[in-house]
Amino acid sequence: MKTPVVRTFSSTEDIADHFTNILYRAVVSAGPYHKVSVALSGGSTPRAVYSYLASLKGNPLAWHKIRLFWGDERCVAPESPESNYRMTKESLLDHIDIPESNVFKIKGEREPFSEAYSYAETVSGLLPHENHIPKFDLVMLGLGKDGHTVSIFPDNILLFHSDKLFEATENPYSGQQRITATGKLINQAAMVVFIVTGRFKAGIAASVIEKRGDWEKYPASLVQPVNGELLWLLDGEAASELGK
């Protein structure tokens, strides 16, 4: 198991700039024939990252060489304000020159179990495999204040160990149905990047990163890439409890 790399930044914009550099290097190192496959996250911090990517001048990223997927989605129509796809579309996709054929959204309006199976088939058919498991080049993750990541919450942490690539689940607080990637897929990625901001995430970030307290109860603690890199990008507030 590789030791995670933790980097602290003074602002969300600096985090977004660093993430942009990671994506740029992935595209350059991929060569002329490989499309870089990225699993995106929902949430307010990723929105800021997407807006930053959309604001870049001179088209520094070769979007035609990037394929976008999602790590989880709420079971709502794509036009719903709660849709991760809609958030990404409005903050990023509408502002960049990416072929529609390179965007693979989870269809949250469909029956959840059927769509989880269908999306797993899509991912499996498009990504290269390692140890018979699809391999993302990059997976972006967020961290909930309860330690959840993607849509795997502490009360359904066993889903992380599912033999499936995607599962239908629900938010235990709202009862809202969701579709989520599992640990089988996440931990196969070449690189997994947690992006965490805000003082209210400081305690849980420190617990997961430094294995404190009840850290094993948090789904985020199970993110341990088999052969890939694990990187945490935090702002100063989210990192304020580290080392204490």
C-alpha cells in the first residue's frame, strides 16, 4: 500500500490549478492514441475546479483526448438542480470544446439497478483492464463530513467491497436513491485525487489521512489504490487539524 501524498494550498483556485496540471500531464504522457479517462465528482468544491478549467484561455487542455465519466449520481433527471451531470455541464461542459462522444453520463432518470449495471458495462467496455478490472487514469473524489465518498456512506460501507463496479444505493439522511462506483473500480485507478476544502472538513480529513479515532468506519479510509497513486489536495482550513 502506497503512502498517500498530501498537499496543502492557500485557496481553492490554487487547488484547481494543481488539478489542471495533473490532468495536463496525464494527457501529455498518454501519447497520441490513448484517451485519458477521468471519473468526476459532484459537490461545491469540484464545481469550483470545473469553473476554473472552463475559464482557462488558449485551450491548454486537449479535451478531444479526454473522456469524462462520473463516480456517482443522484437518481434524478439530468435537468434537475440536484444532478451532478447538470452541475458539470453548466460549470464546465458548456464552456469547453469536448466532443459529445467523449462524455458518458450516468442516467439518473433510469431505474437505479438497471442503470448501475448498464453504466458498469459502458465503463468496462471503454476502459483498459488490469487484473480483469477497468482502469481509470484519474478518479476525482470528495470527502463528506461523515467520512463518505462517492455515494458510499458509513451505514452502507460494505458496498465499497462489492464485486460490482457500480451499485444502486441511497443517501441515509434523505432517502434519495443514488448510483455509485465501488471500491473495486476506484482502487484500480492509476491515480485517485481527493479534493477537500473548508474548516468543517478538517477533523474528518485528519482522521482519515492520519488514521485517527474511528477512521476505519469511514468509507473514504478504504480508498487505497492497488497500484496507483493516492493524492489529497486540501486548502489551509481543511488541513488545519493535520499533525495535531
